[in-house]
Amino acid sequence: MKAMAITGIADLANNSIPLSELELDIPKPSNDEILLQVHYCGVCHTEIDEIEGRAPPSEYPRVPGHQVVGAVKELGANVTSLSLEQRVGVAWVFDACGHCEFCLAGNENLCKNFVATGCDVHGGYAEYMVAKAEYCYSIPEALPSASVAPLLCAGAIGYRSLRLANIANGEYLGLTGFGASAHLVLKMAIHLYPDSPIYVFARSKKEQEFALELGAVWAGDTADECPEKLHSIIDTTPAWKPVICALENLRPAGRLVINAIRKENADKDTLLKLDYPAHLWLEKEIKSVANVSASDVQVCLELAASIPLTPVYQTYALKEANAALISLKCGDVKGAKVLKMSE
């Protein structure tokens, strides 16, 4: 089978070619796994973190990709929950222990034995992959396969971030950064909290215009002062500066939710600008988001079908994965990016 794989740390800022095209054997599923023929796989900023060494794979070469949609082609001996040719999704959770306090509470993302798709095991930048049947998600019939891919991470982690933001209908919500995840958060927030105005901070005019098109009441630069102090802000960027700027725009007792697996190396000057009275005083909170749980993914898919929620995305062939990643790194983003294998 054809696959695109990480073979070592690369620097995308210097136009490195991050992935190598490989020919690999089609994997065989174990007793509790299925073989999935991949149709689509979303491209995520986490792949950039893997490539650039902030969240390196457990070994090389590693096939990345954790927003996977495909058809079940083979069932492991113990799999009874799925059927051949069923359309399913696979997300960041590949496996977890199943018996720790976090797994028992439905927070597999916090399990110390958590296994990540496309980082600890091969993912969806390939024609086939194996997945644990327990962590394959049924896809509502109304959702087209290509549009499902961004929902499996960008959408699901956006949903978890929105839940952790803990806003009430009518309260003011901010989004800093406006790529694959944030544009889905905005759509979900408009549906779930119709009386809550949404303010967007983005570094480019194109992203600001896109936010206004989708229903934001205001869009400005990352460092702009918001017209209103906000109850909650969700940060979806890979950088530190938006965190500092967001704290300045929170109300007393406001909450900043940081939706990122890793942050890029901080500019020392940015960190030195953290000022307690300006940024943290008056009981402001900072909450991180650690991936997604299985229930986040399934609820997000069901919510998407009910709204309905249609991601904005651009499609690339598997062999164009490098171009998609470089474009994502350079900020040339309107919505999400999706690799198409076959269907």
C-alpha cells in the first residue's frame, strides 16, 4: 500500500519536505482490531508538532494522521460491534487502559497508558490502517465522508473546548486563531448558544473576513483590544502571544481554554510580558485541553448531523500531503485540509 510517513525531525519553516512516500505491507488486524481502507484523512497541526519534534512519534518511520474516515475491510476474531464495509471514523484515541480512574470516568484522553493514532501507531496518511474496534466511531448517514474527517479532531476538540469554556447562553465568547478547529467551534457555539455574541482574534485579514462571514460579531488582530470584555476565550493557535493577549480581554472570573497539544517555542519577550495584575488578577482561569475522549468524538458527530454542521475544507491527494502541511504551517488556511485516498 502507498503511505506518507515521517522519517525524522524536519523544519517546515525552512521548506523541508517533511514526509517520505513509502510502499508498505497492508497491516493485519489483531483480535480486537479492524482493517480500515482509508477514504479520507484530515490534516492537523498536531502533525506539524510531530514532524518538528515537539510531539515526536514513538519510532520512525511513522505514518501520521488521526482524522480518518474509511470502510471496514477485515474484522479481528473478537470484533462483533462492527460489520464489513461499515463506514467508520478513527480519531486521536487509538487505545487506553480501560480501567484507570480516568478511563472509568470517560476521560481516556487523560490515561497514562493512552496510545495516540498516527504518533504511537501508524495512522491515516495511507491507503489502509488498523484500528481498535472500541475506538471506531459510527458516522451518521447524513454526513458526507470528506466533511467528517475534520470533525474527528478539529471538530471534536473544538466541542470539548467549548464544553470546558463553560459559558451560558448570552455570555460573550472569544476565539483566538481561526483555522480548522475555530471555524467549527463558531458554528457549534451559534447553534448551542444563539444569544452569545462571538468575537474572533486572527492574524490575517482573510481569517477575520472568514469569521465575519460565518457569524462573528467582531473580528480583529490577535493583539487588538476587544470591544467587550469576554466571559470565555478559546485559544486554538500554536503560539504563545495569543495567550497573553487573550488574558487581557477576559472579564473578572473569565476563563481561557487553551486548545493545543503543544505550543511552539516561546519568545522570551512574550513570556516576560505576563503581568499578574493585567493578566491573572480577579480570579481569571486558564484551562488546557488534553486531546479528546471517545464520547467527545461521538457527540460531535451526532451534533454535526443535527445542526447540520458542514466544515469548510480543501482536498488534496495523498501524494500532496507535504504541500498540505507546508500550507498549514504558513498559515494559508481557510477551514480545514483533507487528504483523499479513494472511495
